[in-house]
Amino acid sequence: MRKFLILIFWVISVMALLNSGKISDIKNQLGPATFFILIYLSIVLIFKITTKIHIFFSLIFLFLIPPLILAGYDKSVETLSTLLYYFLILIALQQGVELFFKRKNV
Amino acid sequence: MKRIIWLGFIFILFTLIPFLLWGNLYFVGGDDSKLYYLFPFEYFKNFTLSLVSDNQLGTVGNYFSEAYISLFSLLILGVKNLFFFLNTQFLMFGLNLSLGFLFFYLLLGIWIKNDNWYDFWAKILASLAYAFSIFSFYTLWSSQLFSLYLVSIFPISLYLFIRAIQDNRPSFIVFNALLLTIFSVLLFSIPWVAALIIAVIPLLTYIFWQNRKRFMIFSLVFIVLIALLNFYWFFHFFYASYNLDRGNSDILTKAASYDTRKANEYLIKAVSKNNQIVYPLLNLFHKNIQRDFGWPSYNIFLNWHLKLLPFNILFLLIVLLAGLFLKKTKRKYSQLYWLSLLSWLVVIFFFTVNIGGWGLNLFLWLNEHVPGFVMFRNMYDKFGPAMTFSFAFLLGVSLKIIFDQIQKRSINTIIIILLTSLIMLNAKPFIFGEYYKIPLWNTKNTFTPISDFNQDFYDLITYIKKIDTSSRFLWLPLNNANYILIQDKNLQNHYYVGVSPLQFLAKKMDFNGLLSFPPNISQRLLKNIFKQNFKEVGLFFQRMNVKYIIVSNNVTDEIKKSYLYAYYSRGDLYNAQDKNFKKTVLGRRIKDFGRRYSLYEINNDFKNEKIYLTDNLNVIPHDFSKVRYEKLASYKYEIKIKNLRDEEYLVFLDPYQKQWNLYFSMKNKPLLTGSHKVVFDYANGWLIDPEKIKKDLPEEYYHLNPDRSIDLVLTLYFKPYDYFYTGILVSSITGICLILYLIYELVTKLYNKKTLKVKTI
């Protein structure tokens, strides 16, 4: 199942790349979020990155946000909070895969 | 036992919050008046049972059943009579808050049993987060429309539904259907309900997966029962959609139209363009939308919530920490965690939209391609309650996982204390009613909560009630909305600002502002007022069947300069309605009511009647003597026509509905002499040809005068009213059967319990 998912993610990413011709076009067509998630998910699956690492990243973003808001770095806050949201999606996706495909008590 | 005492204490405390901290005035006004808390009987009797004409406040009524509010207003009437010594609105609000808390606690209890005190506290904290969520303050509690009761009814309904499936208890489904019928208003709060359903889809899928067959059967039974119990208004809601009239599209058609979808695109972009996801992630409402649109609550947000922002990371910290323990926790809780996280992430997207480069495009695509999605146009409002539910549920599950894994009492106690403090601190402006102390938009010293209407207004209502007319009243000066302003009985700077209660207090129709009229017509009216074409304005009033004008004499300077009278600039709409304007449209002064109100007839140049005969559809005649009519009910008029010699049009100045039919009163036979035409772009007209009547019908249908003219007695009848009692009968029989079933279930259960006890002894 893991290999199958990796294959699907890569195929979608490569198809998007071939259709557009340029990296910037992919960004426009799929949006940076989708592209990022697909590539990242396949990396996650190849290297078996655990939920804990995603949570670790999320925690770093979370603790960085308040001081940046107070300092008035609006753009950075927006980027970080969007990244935090994507990492939360990753946690949810990874949990979903584990719950559906691994019948053990996770 | 101790836990029940705790719960009881919190329940009572929450019920008392409005009484103790929100003052003693009624929060009324706005788009639905909220006056059913003050006048539930009048509201029920004179408004909710109307199908046509008399079924709108401060505007023209179309074919639409308002009966969906009837059971709710009867409930308020019961509560008002039972607790006559209390502020009915505050009692309902208090119960809404406490029942919302209690049933969210019980809902979580389906999965989180009280194995120890930490389980209890996990549920209490999540329920506190639910009851005191900022997303509810800014949406449901802010507008206080009927959808407010979703705070309590949604967890109750979901709890009953899930319990029914898990424990195989059909009686819970029946009770649920009855409860939702009493709160039929919530079935009409479709956008908020739909958003909440999106939020619980993961949870319901989980329940479905556990018991597929029962889930399907119970869902089907539930839907059928809801349909039958609400048949009395459902029927008209759908029947109206399938019998559309010219220009009178119903809500369903309007929502699905291409124009609405296109117009929505602009609104969606405008509303979401500055949303930042950081705020909902930290359990806060969007900041920039408050700033950009000058929301009165912005100051509270700036001075209170933003200061709490650094501490609010605790909410997400708990969610993330729970994620670290997923491998060690029971499968049931890791599943619940995943489902609630999924729900929260989906709802955050819909609530924010402006995420990355794809968020807005996806939302616009959904708006364009998914039928009905158009209802989520103010996404921050519609998905507010869904945010409340999803986050509180996720918090509850996360706390359960953390408490199970961290066995150290000191750490768990610190988490409980910190989280309780943070939730209560975030809720401080709501608990102390600060949102309700905000002045009317664009003013500094005008407030909208009131104790009662002033005596002059009551005198005016008593007088108007006695006027024998079915024509309309107009309030001057006209404002930007369709609101009237009524000063409080005692407090000088407190006003009722909302739709007019004239319909249910005096049984008279009225207009109050630009929104009282259809958009294309009100634009023409506005243009003529600003261009000082007052004669045109008078003619417009004449065509809209305005016979009496009420002038409000005590509009304060501050209100004149508020949004109510600002079109291009502050106060311009008020100033445009100057002395010349009044001189043109006002006729004989009938009576003054204190210094606040003066009642006038319309100027003789614009005299009119609701029903008249004319040979030219474009002009209203000066002579109305040929027709006498009496309004028997909102759906029925008796019309007597004298000396009809030539072909003429019978005009009825009420919105065009093809279901309005003319009958010969004596024979109850339809009058088929000419087509049903649209008059003045909104009203009804029928061609009546006396020669054709004489030729086609025997003489008992009319009276032939010596000069060969005829007299007719006709009935104007709104046909869908034929189904009014059938609908009530279907719903009543279903309701009675279900109540008997519930009583039978209860008695059987009690009897079985007693028998078991005797056998044990």
C-alpha cells in the first residue's frame, strides 16, 4: 500500500509538471499547497517519517507565531500559520492512513 | 454524585448569567424584530399563520408560509406565562447556554465515560469551550436570530440521534423529531445547520460504519417524521417553488440562480480577502474583517482578545500534545482524535477561505458548481457555529488522551486550571454582556436594548387598529433599511431599531425604508427623492397603495447622522426628505400622538384604494365609488362592483401571484373573463367584460340593472389556502401519534422497572 501511494503521489506531481512545462505554472495550476503536500507525502512515505516529527515542526511554528505577531511581522505570521495548517493536514492524513491500513492499536 | 452536583451548579450558574450580568432590558430589533419575546401571542396570531400579503414585516408579502415560527412563538408564549415575573428573553438565552453546555457534555460522554475525575474534567473543559466559544459570540449570539438556539438544540439532537443508533432506541429518534419540530425555525436556519452537518460528517461516518443498517433505517425514519411533522409549512415552501410567478421567485430559485452566484463571487472575495488563518488556529475570530468593515466589536477584540493571543497557543498545544500520545492510546480515542481533527481542519478552511493560493479559488469553484453552496457566502458567519463545535470536540478528545497518558496529578491539575482560566478569560466580554453595550452603528450614545415601547407608540397602535382599512401605512422619514425607530418608555437614548411590528400589533401593513420595496423600484424612488421629483415619489406611494403616513418627529441628530439615513454621505437621506417633500406627499393631519408621532392621510393628489376598477391600467382613477370591498382575511376579499357597463380592469394592489383567483361569491364559480395581468410592475389586474358575463352566464350570477349595466359580488381568494388545514391535519395527527408512542414507551419502561424491582425483592 505504501509503495502504491508513493507511486500515485509521484505520478500526479510529474503529470502536473509535464502539463505545465514550468515550475511556476504548477504553482498556478495546483497551488503551492497541493504540490507541497504531494511531494512531502511521498517523502514521508519513503522515509517513514512519523507523526511525531510533524508535530515537532508544528510546535515550533506555533511557538514562533505569537512573538512575530507582537513584533508586527504580518507576512511571516501568515506564512508560518499557513505552514502550520498544512502540517496539521499532514498529521491528519498520516493518522488516517495508519488507521485505515494498519489494523494494530495505533 | 459529586459530579452531578458540579454539573447542576454549572447549569444553574449559566442559566443565571443573562439575569445577573446583562442588565434587565430586552435585546430586540433587527431583521426579525425579536419582539416575539415581548408579544408572543400577537406574533403567533397575527403573523405566523399568514400565507400571503400579511406575512412580512415592513415590506410587501409574497406567497410564503411563516408557520415555521408558530410552534416556537407558542413555546415562548408558554414560557412567558409560566415565568411572567422573569425576562423571557434572558430565561431562553440562559437555558440555551446551559443546555448547550450540558448536552455537549453528554454527547462527549457517549465515548468518554467517567472512569475518573480527569475524564469528567476533560468533558467539562470541552463543554466550557463549546458554550463560551468566541465563534458563537460573533455569529449566533451577536445577531440573536432564531439560529441562536442551535447552541443547545444541535448537541441535544446529535446526542439523541447517536444514542438512538448505538442503543437501538427508536423513541430517541421520535423525541428528536418532535423537538426539532418545536424549533422548526432551526430547520429554516439552513446555512448554519448545513455548516454544522459538514462539521459532523466525519463523526457520523464513524457512527454509520459501526452500525450501517440501523443508521440507514433510523435516518430514514427521522427524515420521514420531520417531513410529516412539518408538513404544515414544508408543503407551502415547496409548492411555492413549483408554482413560480412572474418576478416572484422564491428563496430556493433565488439561491440557485446564475445572478446570485455571480453576485456572490464579489461578496466572497470582499469578505475573505484579508482573512488570516492564524486567528482561527488560535481559537480567535478573524481580526481583519472586523477592522475592514468597522464592526462595533473591533475595539473589544483589540483591547481584550488580542492581548490574550499569546496565551491562546495553549489550545493548539493541547491538540498537538495529544497527537504525541496517539500510539499509546486506545484505538477508539485515536480514531476519535483523527475524526475531530479532520472535521476541524475542514471547517477552518471554510471559515477562512483565504489560505495559500488555492483557498479562494476552491471556494469560488464550490460556489459555482455545488448546488446550494451559495448560501455560505458570509462564510465567517455560517461556519462560526461549526468552528465552535469542531474545536470543542477536538479539545475534549485531546484532553482525554493527555489525561490518560500523563498520570501525574500535579500536571493534570495545572492543565485544568490554566485551560479553565483561559476559556473564561476569552469569554469575559460575552459573560459580562460587553457586546450588548455597544452603541448603534455610527453613533456614540444611542443604544438598542429597551424595556418597553413608549406610551405614544402604544396610543398610535391603538388608534391605527381601529382604522378600517386594508391599505398600507408609510413611515417618514424613510431610512436606508426597512426599520422603524421606537423610543424606550423610560430611557431617552434607547431605541427599538428594527422591522416594524405594525403587522402583528395593529394588523396593518406598512413601509419604513428603501428595503421595504423591491430593489429596482427602491432605486427609482431614491433617485426621485434626491432629485426632488416629489410628485413622482407621491405617485409611487399611490401605486404602492399607501393611504396613511406616520411621521416620526423625534429623530435625534445622532440618529440622523447614523447609517440609517446615510446614502452617499451622512444624513443625506434624512435631509432630502425636507419640508417640500412633506408638503407634497402629506394630506390631512388626522391626529398627533404626543410629540413623537403625527398621523396623516396621503395627499389627495395621490388618493388610492387597494382594489379598484379602471379602463387604463397605467393610471389610478380619482373615482373609486364603483367598487366596495372588504378584507375578510389575508387570503380572502369580498368585492362588490356596481353598474359595470363596459369592459374594465379590476386592479388589486398586492404583489402579483397567479394563485389569486376571482370567484362569483354566490356560486363559488371562477370568473373567467380575461387574463390575469401584472400592473405597475408588481400588482394584479383582471379584465372584466360585462357583455361576456351576460352572454355566458345565467342571471343568477349577477344583477342586471335597468340601464343594462351589471352588479357583481366577487370573492378574491388565494388558492393555496385550500391546503392550509390539510397541512395542519397531517402534522397534528403525526404529532399526536408520536406523543402517544412516547407515553407508551415511558409507561412500559417504568412498569418493567417496577416489576424487576419486585422480583428482586
